[in-house]
Amino acid sequence: MKFYSRRRVSPVITIVSLVDILTMVLMFFVYTTTFKTNQPQVTIEVPSVNHAGDKQTDQATTILSITETGDVYLDDKPVTVEDLGGAVKEVQGKGQSLAMKADERAPFGKIMAVLDALKGAGVSNVPAFTRPK
């Protein structure tokens, strides 16, 4: 008695449709990356941080404040960016440290002008006040 044995059919995966899908995905990535702009348009709120350092010093600190409108104050006294270098040198002569407190909506150009004036006065590292989230 002879039994008929069934031949096993191995599964076949059609690769043609996979190649089509892969080609479409590749074309999508090529088209979307070529239209990127050089300047990202992102809204940033700078002062909120997760891990703010709480460094306590015994030295007296002078606060340099920049308001939302771009006004600059040195210990509650208004000062212009041009006069800031001389005022900071006077504060350093008294042995006081300097810290910056800027509004989160302050113009970035004004902050950079203040930092440039501080660099011209010989101040290279200015700590900034932040608030935790």
C-alpha cells in the first residue's frame, strides 16, 4: 500500500509591493528634507528651567535688570547701555558681584547689547536669575 504524501508548499512573500512602498517613503523623505528653511521659526520662553542652581554667596550682589520694554536698571537705577560699562566697573570696584535678571519677553537684541557692554567692561560670566517650572 502506497500512501500519497503531500508536498509542503513554502510561503511566498511578494516583494514587488514592498519595494513600491519603500520607494514612496524614500521619495517622501527626500522631498520634505529639501524644503527645510535655514531659520527655524520657533517660539522660545527662556527663563523657565527644570534644574536651577541655588548657589548662595556671602558677597553682596548687584542686580542688573532688563524689563519687557528693554529698559536697563542697575539696582533699581535706570542706566543706558552706553553707560553700563562704567557703572559695572564702579560696582566691581566696591567688591560686589553682578547678576542679571531679564524678563522673558525682553528683546533679545537688547540682552545681547547688554552682554556685549558687560564683556567690554571685563565681565565674562554673569549668572542669570531663572524660575523653576
